[in-house]
Amino acid sequence: MSIQRVLVVDDDNLSREFLAEAAGSLGLKVDTAIDGRQALEQLSARDYDLVLTDLRMPGMDGIELVQAMKLRHSEVPAVIVTAHGTIEATVQAMRLGARDFLVKPVSPDSVRLVVERITHQGKLERENAYLREEAGVADTPRIIARSREMLETLSSAQRIARSDGTVLVTGESGTGKECVAAYVHHQSERRNAPFIRVNCAALSEQLLESELFGHERGAFTGAVKRREGRFELADGGTLLLDEIGEISPALQAKLLRVLQEGEFERVGGNHTLQVNVRVVATTNRDLAEEVGKGNFREDLYYRLHVLPLHLAPLRERGEDIVPLAEHFATRYAEASGRPAPSFDREAREQLMSWEWRGNVRELENVVQRAVVLLSGDTIHSSDLVFGPTPGVDRDRTTVVGGELLPGQLRDVLANRKVSDIEREAILGTLDSTRGNKTEAARRLGVTARTLSNKIKLWRQLGLVA
């Protein structure tokens, strides 16, 4: 919470002026009111971050003001200013909703301490509210990694986490970029501070600007009260900007300023706010290419590309496929209150043979569907239902060694297991290239690593020599 404007309420001129001067010495903007009724009028007219009110006043006193604020302005904290001998009334005011109290004579230091206390309390409340909405976001992510590629990425992430530099996580959609971003946060010195997420692709330009930087009351239609943005919520912690490549050029300029200067203004506001936030951005776009096209600011790209991390697609880290599938099977089985199922040999082979264009997200969906519909305790290849592979022409008839007519091809392949067909295609292509895996992979339209992973699995299963 950033306290900027304070309302001082006191019927005594000297006390009111002293309180206003003490608050002003802290750099706060101060308005004054002579009683509770005038204070409510001013609260309805503009936004305040804090109310300092005397306890005893003619007309509407401090207790009545606190009661009215609880009903109409509950988001604004109130602090009671009381004299000795009124402890019982002060306790009553605290029970009714006052956040704190000051005892006369009030010193500037005591006002400063109360402001700091209220600021800290507000920050904790907003963090807790955010975490309740984003269940699990504060949990340390569990990342399944067996492949050399993923283990090297996590090792780099641990080293990167020690610094405060901006991190750019790249990779295809569904590779787990958000999990790695959370991993960086939980390995850093900011692990006990907020980890706040924003999906830049899910919001329009105006909504995203408000989500990131907050807005003042009346900044646009529907802005009925001041709202803090995600940068303020993440102060002291980490802000994840998911799909950073989708933000508009205008927002790119504002984001660049925050990254360079650590400051910004809310939408519709003119007060500059300072924040200490580490930004981790993710994207499935080639930002360097987007810079060349004029879609992304070059200076912002270099500001983001301080500590890059790249996640290889799942098809290039085959050692992770079966462990990930087992992890998802256990998770969804436990959610259903049943023992974790196992995968038989053919199911494992089929998982390894699929291209996984949707990466880990696609694998999770396939396993979840299998677990939900499973009647026994073992997942067979027939339980695995794969969706269509984007970009694959299902009517293509080219095979190793020549061309077949569609009808002939169907006759040759009919009633045969997909895994057997794939294995024969790969082994036959390797024979025709005299064992050249790079050339065989090129002819088959897969990566050389995918080819190596499949052969390695078949050897483990005793299917090839």
C-alpha cells in the first residue's frame, strides 16, 4: 500500500494544524476537516489513503466517524488520535474498525511509525487476498527433469536466481515457462516476498495497463475507486509477465520506464510511485524477429534479455516424457481418491513415439483423460487418446522407398499398431541412410534427438538390438 493523501479530522485548530504539519513533513498530501460530517463529505469527493481523526469532537465524533467509514469507506484505514484518560473509548473505536491510535501530544515520529505500520498491514492484506485468488501460486513448483537439456536449464535458473536482473524465459507454448519463472523466484532472495502473475495476452490494452499500473478513481468509465496495480502488489518481490510479446507499443514504453527507473504513475494519476520489483517475462515468440518486424521495441528487448533462459520442446527431451506422465497420473489419481496407475510397456512406447506439438500441456491433458476414464489400475496404449497433430497432412501417402496410392497405403497399414508402424519406418529409414541419424531424422520430419530418444527407449525395452 502506498499512502499518499491523508485526511486530518479535528475540531481544535492547533491540534489539526500540528497533525497536518507532521503528516506533511513525511511528504504526504494533507487535507483537513473540522468534524466527522465534513470528513465524510470529503471522503465521498476524493480518494484518501489514511484518516487521522480526533476521538472527541462536537457533532459526529471519532467513534461515529469510524462506524460510518466501515459502512461506506471500508477500504480507507482510520487512526484514532486520543488523549490520556480515554483508553476505554479508544478500545471501543479499535473494535469498531480503527486500525491504530495515537496518544496526544503527538510527535512527527509517532505519526511516521503509524504510517509505516498501516502501510505494512495493507501490503500483507493485499498479498493474502491475491494469494487466495491465485491458489497455489506461492507454492514452490515441482519440476520433473531427467533430460540433460532440462537439468542444464534448471542449473542455469539457480544461478540466475541469485541476481536481481530481468529474466526472459523463451520456448514453445506448453513447455513449462511459467513453472520455470516460479522456480527462479523461489530460488532467489525474494522467495518470501510476493510472486505476482499477469497474463499479458488475456487482457485488452486498457485493462492490461490498469492491471499493471493501477488506476485512480474516475480515470475511465467504471473506475469508481482507486485500484493498485500488480507492480505495487509485487513490490519487494517478483512480477511474472506471461506472454510479454503480446503487449502494445504504448504499454511497451511504460514498461521500459519501470524497468529502467523503477517508477510509474497509475492510470489517470500524476503521483510518481517507486517500486522494487524483479521482472521475469515469458514468451513463445522470437522477440528478436519481432523487433526486426517493428512489432517490439528494441530497447525493451535488450532490457528484458538480460538473463535469458530457453526451454527445449518436449520432443527434444524424451527422457522427461515418461516421468512427467507418471507424475500427472499420480496427481490426478490422488485428486480422485484412487491409487496411482502404472503404464504398461506399449503405453510407454506410445508416449515416447508421439511428437507432442503441445508439449507438456498436451501430455498432461492426455494423461488426465486416461486417468479419469480408467477402469483398472494400469494404463494401456488403448487408454491413450491423442488429438490431431497441427500441421500434419493426414492424406499424405509418401513412405520410405516411394509412393503408394491412398487405398494401397490403408491396406498396408490396416490393423497394425501405430507404434509398430513408426518403429519400422524409423528402422527402415536408418537402413536406407546407413545409420545416419541426422539424415534419417530429416527424411522423417523429426529432430535427431527425438530419433535418438526413441531408439534408446526401444533398446531399454528389448525391441531393438
